[in-house]
Amino acid sequence: AERFVADPFGGAGARLYRTGDLVRQREDGTLDYLGRIDQQVKIRGFRIEPGEIEARLKQLPGVRDAAVVARDGASGKQLVGYVLPVDSTSAGEWCEGLREQLKASLPDYMVPTHLMLLERLPLTPNGKLDRKALPAPGADPARQGYVAPDSALEKALVEIWQDVLKVERVGVTDHFFELGGDSILSLQVVARSRGLKAQGLNLKLRDLMQKPTIAQLVAGLQGQASTPSTVLAMNAEVRGTAPLFCIHAGFGTVFDYEPLARRLSGVRQVLAVQSAMLLDPAWRDASLPAMASAYVAQIRARQPQGPYSLLGWSLGGTLALLMAAQLEREGQQVEFVGLVDSFVPSAAVDRHAVDDWRADLRDFVRVTLPDARLPQLIEGEETVTNLRALLATAMAGEGVASTYLALGADELAHVFCVARHLKHLSLQLDRCPTVAVEPTCWWTPGREAEGLELAAQVGQSVQGEWIDCGHFQIPRDERFLARAEEILAEIVESEVLS
């Protein structure tokens, strides 16, 4: 009965039957059948009708038939297209050309992650498409551009990538993030790669994020590595759409933006800015404004002109505001600044309070290794050697599980040293700058006073949303992620329509 609805064009009591078919009416009145509404899928916040993409594929030269479905990938739902070519000799290179043609007429989130060539589409006994019988991505023997591993090290890395990414075949020139990788899967690869040290590989997380193909990683071992960058790609590029720059928080790392990067895959590329001090142990930033100035230069190297979108959690929010102010001074448009439970500086802070590194270390371990335990009495001085030993013991404790374990004690000790220095720099800042862009804020309970103080500092009537969770939980909170995805998707859609 729910399919029979009132007919707005008919007389009293007239009814229409809701078939569930999705069509498009041309100017001459012709109806194009696009598919079924009940086959709609949601990809990174966008409702997508696979039938519409199928219709676009069928209009391309050389395509006899096509199907598009949504499948579970390593980092969530992804679109997979299946194409029947008119010419049976057509190969994967031609298939990749179809993707480029789709990108010219469709938003990036509607372009299938994979396009596979088939000789025929599987059908049910009733003659309908059997979607369950369609092959999984990576099983396409016609795939072009594949470069097989050569050395023993390349073969070992390929096996790790295939297992972690759940992809049947990985070539040495395949891009980690375009295969569905993200920062959490990166940590898994780093941890699994520790067994390859005998072959000369000492893989760090930053190596994988800066050199996202196996060929680049191996080339780095042969002295062909490029200068490290503080700007890390946390998901694949979205062509035709400006990236979202996420600025590191008080640890200098960018792991906490992984859930957002995963959520925005196919909608916005997330480029995360990590602390330069993580890359060079001898480097020490002089102030937060100086850091913001350096970061602006780095993001403008990636995106020379605005509009810019920035987001920062905790100390990253303060840095994002400093960067927004500088971009505006340079005549650039900043269309979005997201502040996630941001640090708010104050001139009233006691900058001469006792500096207790042991208390800071306990707080650090409580966040990064929540199941670990430090000695009740922490002995020794604040040296790298002592910090490394303390953290190694904590990480080796029974039942300790954390994504930070993949870093190892050496890198984790370095992260703590960076966090300590960033804390000192944050205490030197009196206030946030005024900005023209109105920040979008998310707060955790109990931060009402900071919200009012921030509004006074930036000269804006800051509108905030309250998320009932802890400070260290908010970057992963579903309510924050959903709202951030919605806001950023609306910006993308408005740019597509304009």
C-alpha cells in the first residue's frame, strides 16, 4: 500500500504507483532509465546511484555494456565498475582511459576506484544481473600498468601490502593510498616490515607516507630519496577538489586525523602537516607564529592559490588560526577553518610554574599506551636514553595494545621530546589572531569559558557544537566525523555546481 501515492495531477482519489525506478527526463520528454532507487549506496557521505554511472559508461566509445557496484574495501565502501568492450582485444590501458573520461564529467567520488574488463556479465536464471557473481577487484588479468616485483625485498613488501590491503595483486608502482591504504593500515605495514631489517629496510611511518609506492621505498635505500616533507597525504588525491589541510596537535604527529581522512576518502584529500621536529631531531622551532609561517609556505607549495580549507585539533587549532591569519594577510581566501576542541592561549597563564617532565611523561603514556604502566617512582634525568628505556619497558608490558606500538621506543621517545617543546611554545603565546573567516568549532564538555575567550580573540561570533566525549576521543567521535563530513561535502558540492 505504501507504493500507491496520491496523484497530484489527477482527480480526487487518483493514485500513482511508486515503481522504485530512477529516470531522467530530457527536454524533448524522453525518459532515460538510470536504475533502481533501492540500489543507491552511500560513499563518503554522498548518496550515489550506480545506475547513473553505468549509463555514463555505456555512452563512452567502445563500451558494449557495463555494471557498477559498491564493494567493501580496506578503508570502507568503494565503487567498482565492470565493462564489456565492443572489441574483445581491448586491454586495461583502454579501461584506464575510460576512468579519465568519467573524471571529466563526474565528481571524483562517483568515479569507480576500479574498472575491470569482462567478456560477459553474470546473469541470474531470470536474466537479471547477478551482482554477487561479479569478480572482486584485483582479479582482473587484463590490468595494465602492473610492474612485478624484482628483488627479494620488493617481493616481501608486495606480500605484506597484499595481505594488509586485502588486494589480490600489488605492483611496485601501485600507490598505497589509491589501493585503499590509510594511516592505520600504514602502521600495520610498518610493524610487519620490521622483519625485513636484515634486507636493509628500516621502515618508518613517515617513509611510507612520503614514498607511497614500493619502488620509491626501495629507491630510497639506494640513495635516491628526496628531501622529507612535513606535509603527508593521508588518503588519495581527489581531482578537481582542493585538499583539506589538517595541522598537527601537541604531539607533532598526525595519526589522530586518520578517521577523518578515511571518512573523506573520495570527497577530499586530507593533507596532514606534521611537526618538522619529528623529521629532524636537531631542529627546534622558535615559536608557534614562526611554525605557522613555515607551514603556510609548505601548503602553498602544494596549493598555490585559495580558497583554502584548514582544520586543527587541540594545538593544531591554534596553528590553523595563525595560518589562516597569514593567508588572509597574503590576500588569499580561507573558506573553512575547523577548530576541534582547540587550545586557547591566555595571557593569564603562569609561565613560571614548575616544569615536571615526569608528570608530562605519565600523561603522555596514558594517552599513547593506555594499557601500559610506568614505575611508581621514575628515576634518572630527562635524557633520550632514559626516556627510551622507560618507554621500551612500558611497551613490553603484558596486555599493552596500541597503534603507537608500531613506532617503537626510539620514535616514541622522540615524539615525547617534541611534545614537551611544543608545550613550552604554547605557553609563550598570549592570544589567537583575528581572522576574517568564521571558524567552525567543536568542543568537549567544560570548555565554555575557552569558547567565549576564543570568540573575543578572533573577533568573530564563533558558533560551536558540543560533543559529549573526552578531549582525546573527539577526533574519532562519530558525531564529529559525521558533521565534519557533511560540512566539507557541502563545500565540495557547491564548488561542483558553481
